[in-house]
Amino acid sequence: MKKVAVPTIDGNLCTHFGHCQKFAVITIDNNQIIEEIMVIPPRHEPGVYPRWLKDQGVSEVITGGLGQKAKAIFDQNDIKVHIGVNSKPPREAVEELLEGQLSTGDNQCGH
């Protein structure tokens, strides 16, 4: 079983990790989505979201872009990050990940 987090704004994947309103935390077992919850993160400050997601049991993150500090914290905690994903419903992004069809690209975060 694993958990994938997707930062969202207005219900869709947020292309800038630190500007999200909520996170979709999607639990996967046997390559199937078994639970999807929306959680409000703590107040944003550099480094807070990656540590908080680790505490939530997240092992992968799908995002449009994020800063280098966040990326480094995820790397230190063995959390895989899929960067450069365009805005879409979080469930759709996770389904694409499960099917091996998730399209990633350039980091959409400018810092």
C-alpha cells in the first residue's frame, strides 16, 4: 500500500506546490485506488509541506513544480516526486501514474 499526494487549487492539480489550497492524498493498494481524501495543509513556510506529507505517510508526490528546498527534503526522505505535470483532477493524475501514462516535464516553479 502507498499514498500519493497531489497539491490542488480549485479541485485540480496546482502547478505550484507551495501555492496549493489542499492536498489530495490518494491511497493505492494492488495498483488500485482505494481511498481519496482532501486535507488542508498547515500554514506554508519553506520546508513545512514536505515534512508534513512525510508524517501523513506519503511516498510519492505529483506536482507541476516545486522549489529546490522542497525537492531536497523529499529526496532525503525517499519520497518520489513527479514534476512538470499539467493541471488536471488529482484522481486523473494518479490513474495516469498507475497506467504508466503520467506525462511529466519541466519544473513549473520559477525558484
